[in-house]
Amino acid sequence: MAPLIQNTNTTIICPCNDGESRLIIEIAQKLSFDVRISKQGWGATLFQEPDEKFADLKKHVIIIEMPGVQKEKELKDKGHSLFVIDHHKYQDIDRSF
């Protein structure tokens, strides 16, 4: 059974570096999700985020266009369900499908 994503159990981590990400943030905030906005520009990655950004995360974590395989593994190891929303091909990760 797929997990039920709700604003009470989900954190969204998203950069604010283009129109697409700004719209995602706006919608998530209107729906009262816990939104963590990265201050990074283009090329944002999870490993460049400060540790405070990962404090008190909800059970489910949605990561928008911020690759970081090691940090993703750390979050999973801490018991979070991860949902990565991305469509880019990076140097070492292909999320274009």
C-alpha cells in the first residue's frame, strides 16, 4: 500500500531557482506543507544544504530537483520515506526518465 502523503506527515525540500520551483513552493505552502526552501541557485544539491535544513523532518520527505545520493541514503537510514521529483541528467545521476 502506498503511503498517504499529507501536509501533517510530509516535508518538502525545494530550491527556489526557477519558475517551476517557485510554483511548487507556492502550492505546497498554500496546502500547509512543511516546506524547506533552499537558498541555492542553479545546480542545488542536498549535500550543500546546511544541517538545520534537515532538523525535525516529517516521516515522508519530498526532494525537488536537488540530487544527493549520500544524503538521500542518510535520510532513508533515519527512517524517512523519500520521494525524489526530478527530470534532469546530472554528471553521475540520471533522473531524466
